[in-house]
Amino acid sequence: VGREAQLQPQPLREVLRYLQDTGKIVEANVNVYFHREAYDAAWEKIAALFAGKAELTVSEIRKELELNRKYVMPLVEKWDRDGKTKRVGDVRKLISS
């Protein structure tokens, strides 16, 4: 009663890779993944916020998305790597397409 399922690392990596390959999830870092729809919705909210501001702090992004830093930091770092935003000191700026 009350046993947790224990997934072995290799099968779990295979499942995560499959979900990434099929576009169902987005890897923010090795420990944090987002469902594609949630990831896209988060970016839409932040892109709309950028429409009114030239730069955003992580705190502003965290408040807008109602997430804690554990999830916001990998998310904004992913946007930086993907060229959506650029870190400049303590703020993020939108990269023009």
C-alpha cells in the first residue's frame, strides 16, 4: 500500500527524449521540462508584457507567470539560449526578430 513507482534512469530518459522529439515537452534544463502548450502560453504572456516594457526583471516575469524561481530561472535561461531574450545585467531584453 502506498508504494511509489520507481523509474529507472535509462527508460525515463528515453520517454523524455520521445516527448521532446514529438514536440510534447520542452527541456528548459536537465531537471526541468515544460509541456509545450504551457511553454508557449508562458512565452505569449511575456511577449505581451514586453510590448509595454523594454526590459523585464526575473521578478516581474515570475509574478506575471505566477511561478517560483525554481521554474522561472530555467525558463528565462532557455529563452536566452533560444535567442528570444538577452540577459543584460539583472534584466532581460527582447531580441528583435
